[in-house]
Amino acid sequence: MDYFDPHIHMVSRTTDDYATLARMGCVAMSEPAFWAGFDRGSADSFRDYFRQLTETEPQRAAQYGIQHFTWLCINAKEAENVELSREVIAMIPEFLEKSNVLGIGEIGLNKNTKNEAIIFLEHLELAIEHNQLILIHTPHLEDKYQGTKMILDMLCDDKRIEPSHVLIDHVEEHTIGPVLEKGFWAGMTLYPISKCTPSRAVDMIERYGTDRLMPNSAGDWGPSKPTAIPDLIFEMRKRGHSEATIRKVVYENPIDFFSKSPNFHFTPRH
Ligand SMILES: [Zn+2]
């Protein structure tokens, strides 16, 4: 089945992964900007990273017939350095016209600190000013519930933000309800050790329905599985879900959401 991976960090994956994903049916992916595993030393380091996301990765992906889209930001882990964060935010408009850029992300919170909230709000301003979609990372484990609540409050306090233009990622059983109720899109991350497994994701689909919901692998440099979406497809088939239902969550929903960006030019396979 053709599918999208709406959240995967291909800069940290091998070319073999592109080949495997293509064989498993991945036709498009979106890659949010994220933490490199170490703090970057300067804004120029981000400029090079944004060139990699907007120039190099689309070419690597295209060799395997995969369309590559991306999102730009400085991540929450580096937001403690407010000065660097502001330099990066000031540079992002240089890249917003690049043909594969869908919006601002993955912004959000990590440890729910004051500086993280300041930089989150400044990213929201950037997105509003440039009419961009927004992709949001919610914190890990013990910080997730509180962090998701803080994020929802900040988003709902700003009436300029259209919830249907925002994807809130890494939802779990205790955060998916408020995200969907307030009209946002929700991303479920299928991770081998934390976040959500394929069977828990299918439980959530069965409980909340298929609207505004999409799975992703968030494959990156840590323990993660780039082929997690095919695992979810397999789990849904095993439970007797129709091909149309599966296709909606792994293919049609990402297309619906990404189509709100003028830069999303997707060519389906024929
Ligand atoms: Zn990520």
C-alpha cells in the first residue's frame, strides 16, 4: 500500500533506509528540523542544516521515487540559548520559499521551561507572519501531559491560529483527546521503546476514529524504526480494518493536512 511518513529524520538515516522504505510503499515523507544529538554552536550551523533539508535530502529521496518535504525551526532542546534561537528564527525566512518547505516545526517544549515557552511563542509569530503550517513536538514521558496542556493553552490563547493548520505530534492515550477536541491534527509516533506501539496506535484509531489522525515513525539517530508504518498497516489488517480505512490514516490524511501548504505539490503514483 502506498503511504506517507509525515515525521522522519532522514538526515540521520542511511541510503539503504530510503531503498527499504521505497520497497515498502513509502511515496512521500516530511522531515521536521530537530536536535542533532548535540547542541549546535552557531546560527551558521543551522544554515547548513537547512540547506541539507531543502536541497540534499529531496535529491536523495528522489532517487528512490520518494517525495521529500520539510519543516524548519530551532528545536526546544536548544531554546535555552535564547540568543542563538532568535538568530535562527531571524534566518528561517530565507528558506521559506524553497519548494519542499511545508512550515515551521517541530517546535514545542522539552522540559516545559520558561525559555522554551518564549521561543515557542516566537516561532508561532514567525508562522503567523508568513502564513505557514505548524508541526509541534510534545515532550517525553513524565513531561508529556503537562507540556501538552501548556502547548494547547498557548495555541488556543492566540485567535490568529487556525487549529486545522497545526499538527500536534507524539500524542498518547492521555493527550490525544484534548488535541482532537480542540480541532488540531494529531500525530502518533510509533517507537520501539517509548511513545507508542503499533497496537496502541490502532487502539487509539478504534477509539477516536480516523479524522485528523496520522501515524509516523519519527525515525532518527536514536532507537527508532523507520519501517514502523508498515507495521501499523499490518496490525490494522490483522484486526480486520478495511483497506479504505487504513489508506485514510496512512495516505489520505497526510495529503489533506499537507495540502494546506502552497508548497505541497504531490504527484500520486499512477
Ligand atoms: Zn522528530
